[in-house]
Amino acid sequence: MDKICVVGDRDSIYGFAALGLDTYYSSGDSDEDGKLIKRLAGGDYGIIYITEAVAAELSEVLAEYEESVFPAIIEIPGVSGNTGAGIAGVKKSVEKAVGSDILFGHEE
């Protein structure tokens, strides 16, 4: 599990290939995208970045991996903008690991 990939719409993720990451374009069909995530999660990927828009469509599938160490599925903003879901997910994971809110009292 040493590979990293990015899943999302073409405009949001095509640049990640230049960084050496594997890229997988969303089909726009939640069933097909769910199958893609399951296939990637069962493979050699330790980290799967997924755009917030695609992740919003796949909440049930992604919930299956919330308790897993690998793969780490991390939401990132797409070209349509930041919904805040990615930051909220990371914050929730850190709170669970550390046992407290690391941003308590910190204005965003």
C-alpha cells in the first residue's frame, strides 16, 4: 500500500498526474464511482484523494472506510470550490486520534 491516487472530475485532478499520482476520473454515475473506490481501496493504494463533490455522492461507500487505517481517503476541494467537507473530515479524524478539538477557540 504505497501508492497514491486522486479521484474526481477531469478539470479538478488532471494536474495531479504531473506530480506522479495516479488519476481516476469520475464517471458522474455514483454506482460506477462507488465500484471504482472499492476497487482502488482493495488494491495497492494507501492514500486516495477524492474531490469533495464526488465524495458527497459516495457517502455510504466512504463510510465503509472511516474506521480503516488503510487506505486513508482524504477529501480535497475541486475546481468548483471548497465546501469545507475536507477540512471537517480531517478535523474529525484528528479529534478521534488526539481526543480533543485541535481548533477549539481558533477562528477559521
